[in-house]
Amino acid sequence: MDIKTVFPFDFFQDEVIVDTTKVSIHIHYFFYSKEVRSVQFKDIFSVIVQQGVFFASLELVDKFFSEQPIIVRHLWKKDAIKARRIIQGMIIAQKQSIDIRTIPVKELVSKLETIGESR
């Protein structure tokens, strides 16, 4: 999954990339200037979505940097909610030692959303 912040509210669009092993956050400061932070699912303490009318913020709290959560603002509300569900689903799948490599991507995304939806 790959989501970006909404332009023009965030002129240099930040990006959240969720793959099968980690969550990567690309914070863009200026042209060709960015910070990339990656957190493995096993190291994520919590995932929080703060919702407004149209937009939402996604906050990742890392076990090791709990005083400095990673916050991505100005995401579309539906994208932030979907990302939280997928991240929660991946955390649960890893804790239960589920091998996700054999599951097709589209099926995997829907299963992870279902698993993460209840948390």
C-alpha cells in the first residue's frame, strides 16, 4: 500500500508505504530533500488515526522511540483508516506466525483489513 498526503495542504507530499515487512514514512521537506523512517511491524507499539471531516492523521508509535511518534497529517480519511487496518492486520499476522508469502496480494490486503478492523 502506498498513500500520499493531500496537495495543496501539504505542498511537498509525504508518503506512507506499507509492504510485507515494514512501514516506511517519507517526509519531504523541500525539492529533493526528505527523511525516510522505516519501522518493522514487530517494533510498532500502536497505530492511531485521528479523524477530521475530510482528512486524517496517521500516527505510528515505535517501541524504541515512543517519545517521538511518527505523524503524517493531511491524508484522505479513507486512506488513513485503510492503512491503519492493514498495519494492525500485519502486526497480528506476524504475532501469530502466519506465513503471508503464499497469499496473493489482493486477497492478502482484504484479509489484513478484516483482521485489523477489529482492533
